[in-house]
Amino acid sequence: MPEIDVPAKQAPRQRSTVRVLLRLWPYVRPVQARLFTAAAVAIVASLLSIVIPLVLKWLVDGPVTEGDTTGVWLGALSILLLGLAEAVLFGVRRWLVARPLAGVEARMRGALYERLQRLPVAFHDRWASGQLLSRATTDLMLVRMFLAFPLTFLLVNGVTILAGYAVLLAQEWTLGLVLLAPAAPLMIACTLFERRYAVVARTAQDQVGDLTTVVEESVLGIRIVKGFGRHRAQAEAFRELAERLRGTELIKARLLAGIWTVITLLPELAVGGALVLGTVQVADGDLSAGTLVAFLSTALALRWPVESIGFLLAMSQEAGTAVERYFEVMDAPEETDRPAGPVTGAAAETAPGPVAGAAVGSTTGAGADGVRFENVSFHYPDAPAGAPPVLDGVDLHIRPGETLALVGGTGCGKTTLTALVPRLYEATGGRILLDGEDIALMPRERLRSLVAVAFEEPTLFSASVGANVLMGTGPDAGEPELRRALAVAQADGFVDRLPDGAATEVGEQGLSLSGGQRQRLALARAVVGRPRFLILDDPLSALDVHTEARVEAALREVLRETTALVVAHRPSTVLLADRVALLSDGRITAVGTHHELLRTSAEYAWLMTGERVETR
């Protein structure tokens, strides 16, 4: 086969395909009995095809030669019954594997989805969604196809070839050796094919992930594409990726064509040579005609097991690549909770459950200390070496029941700081305390039951309005909690006007609603569970001034019941807070009331008024 340049996205790691595929065993183990039974049935069915030539030998050397009509009909009936039995057994094999392998695929897909939920946000920041989607769809389909066909038939065909050649050598060893002559060249060709095809298969599957990403982004961003008239540019980008994938698939086709030619040509030449030699032996009287017929029939019965080696190896390589891509996600380290050490002081009064004497939603009681940031620093895992940290030595105390506004210029780290409280990211230095308890030592499930977050970009799911809002609370919440949260967010009015009220499906990303409506539903989701600690990242940015005023009035009542950190960009939002903290260059540079900072901080005054102000 000729050398082929592979436009690989990246050089794949050298790995044993068998070792990679063995990682499927935990998923296959529950259905192993049916798979082994199916393999045994397939082996019996395949061996029946070798019995038919033996019947032909008896038929030619016996009834045909002797003119025994009854024997001829008996032989023909035997061949027919053997053929029917072979067909039925292959049908049984298919029935045995269909349901369990669909279950294996479903379990693997479920495990992948659960793993994605447990992986840290930093992982999702690095991975394109299309790459993850292709692993959950195309790759798992390839795995199921491998388990259903190549896994069984690599064994079945191997046993059939060995049994067939044993029969051939037993019938006439000289002719059998002629048919064995291509074995060594075939093994060399298959080894070379396997190495090259592994590279191309990995490249193609990575390119499928890239293509999926482009399609997904174009669909989700269709308003931007149309609004800026970029459909031609997006189509060109798609065509370029599709053409690259087409080129890789053509390389796969050329490799398959090459190995198929070799696997087909060499055995055919050997069969031709055996036919010539066998005909000479029959003419010389050294071999019976029935033996030659049986020999050639057996050789022809082995054509499919031999010729199928090429695409069985190709499917196995693609499955190996799919399994490798699957476990790249499954092996990624998930969010883990540190083992908690001895808890002393204020933390002793809060661990392991809620603060003593304080119900969830209350911010007072024994042990209540609010939120403390102690020398907190953070840099993103994929930041360049030597890059300055996003946060550097942040010290801040939010008192119990207090609302603190966080103000700062664009890119100063406000959103990052808020993401550290529910441990969406892990602080790389210092610690954060909730009522005296280090959040790094708290189970994430408990931490996130105490802290509610409304993000700057409101994300809604393809579910009803009510289901989206009630995601922010426990399973026992119902209509009263939903109505209260909608009222706080001033969302009850427009929700009641929807076709099915709170039962209305909002569609993908909630794009059937306006930006302000999505933001109000996200705010309702944050407050529905009456959280002890509330994080609001610029929650009112998409509201008009009238709606904003109504939301602020209702939100004041909620903020009295919780300890809150609010990222703010406008004076109206800042005025919801008891105090304000100014974040600049990753540090807290000033803390005070809104009016105090207007007098004492030139940077704060400029952020709030847009004018350079001389401060005292």
C-alpha cells in the first residue's frame, strides 16, 4: 500500500487497541452470558458452512458417480437443511445481542452525562461542546457496532479459518499448503494497515467533533449570524471543515481499498493455483473428483472470513479510537471534596450541619459570621506561565444579614470572585469562610444548598417556566414557593400571560423570551429556596428602569433575610447594598458606603458617574 500523508489534527498517542478496548469490560460484564452465547451460536453457524463441502464430496464420489438418484436427493436435502440451519442460527445470534448491546450503549451514555455534571467548570471552559456531543453520539454508536459485529466475528472468523484449513490439509495437504502461502504477506499487510488506519480514524473522529461544534454554535447564534449577515462566512467555515473531513474519509477509503485488494487478490491467486494443481492430480488419478470439489468448496467458503478481515480491523480501530475519546472525558478528574480535618472555633458550631440555632434562610444565630475572604488569590488553570493572578490577596468580610455590592472595572475579577463562593472554581490561595466554616472542607452538595447564584448571563433550559425556577430549591417546593419567587422577580405578570402560565415550555436557551424576562426568571430561581447566602452577578442589567425599580423594591425584602454579595455596575443596584467594596487589579482597594466611596475614591466615583472627581 502506498504511503499516505495524513492531515492529522494532532499526532495520536501510541496505544494498544486491544488494551483500550478491554476498558469496555465493566460495561459489558452484565451481558456477558448473552454475548458468549451469541458467539457460540455464530461459531456453530459458521462451521456448518464447512460441513457442506464434505457433503458435496460424499455426493460426488458416491451417489453421482454410482448413479444413485435417491442418494442425490438425500444429499441435496442435507445441503438445504444445513443452509437453513446456518441462516436460523445467525438470526438467533442477532436477536441475542440486539437488546443487551443497546443497554450497554445507554449505560455508557448515561455514565458520560453524569460524569460531565461532576466535572469542574474549568474542564468545560477548555472543551468545545461539539467534541463532547460527538463522544456521546457518534463515538458510542461506533462502540455498539463493534460489540455487535466485529467483536464476535473476529473470533468467529478466526475459528472458522483455523477449522477450514484443518479440513483442507486433511483432504489434501499439498493443496492446503498452496492455500496457506498468502498467510505471511496477509499478516504483514494487516499490521501496516492497522497502524495507518488508527491515525486516520482518530483524525476523522476529532474532525467530526469540530464540525459538530460549528453547527451547534451556528444554530445557537443564529440571531447574530443573520443580524450581521454572516451566513455566507459561516457557510464557508462549515464547508472548509466539511471538506477537510471529506479528505480524511477519502484517505480511509483508499486505505480500505488497498487492504481489501491485497486480502482479496492473494487468496484468489492461491485458489487458482490450487485449482490448477488439483486438476492435474485428478487427471493423473492421484485425487478423486469429489475431493477436488470439496476442497474448492471449502476454499470458497473461507473467502468471506478471510476477506472480511480488512473492514473488521477497520471497525475495530474506529471503535478503539471511540473508546479512547470516551475515556478522555471519563478519566478527567472530577470535583472532589477534601477530607475535613478537626473543626474548631466558630466553625465547630456550624459543622457538619447548618448553623446552630439558625434555620436555612436565616443569617443570625450562634456561629453566624457571614462570609469572609482571607487572602484569596486565583488564576485560571490554563493561564500562561508567569501571567498575573486574576485575584491577588483579597480580604473581605460580609457581615451576617448584610448586602455587599462589589464594584470594579471590566475584567477586574468580579465574576470570578463570586464564582469562588459556590466553588465553581477553586481558590488557588487563601480561604473563604461561610459562618466560620472553610468552604474547601464542606461537601459541595451542602455548600450549594446554602449558596444560591444568579449569573450575569441567564441560562434557561428546555423545560417549563416553573421547572426552571424550581431548580433553585429542593424537591418538596411547590406552587407557593414558585409564586413568591416570581413575585420577587416581578415575573408573575408576564408568566401569567404566557399560553400555559408557569407550565409554558420556554424552549432551548429560553430564547422565546426577552432578555429581561430571562433575567427575571434567573433571579426568581436564585431566591426561590430562601438561601442563607445569595450571590447576584449584575442581576438587573437587562431590565428597563420601571421594571428595575419594582424588582429592587421586592428584592430589598429578600435581602433582609440573607447574606448577599451583589456585583453592581449601576448606582441603582449599588443602593440595594449596605456597603460597597471596590475591586481593582485583583485586590479590594476600598470598602464603605456608596456615599463614602464617592467622596474618598476617585476610581469609584469615575465608575459610578463617568466623570473624573477630585476626592478628599
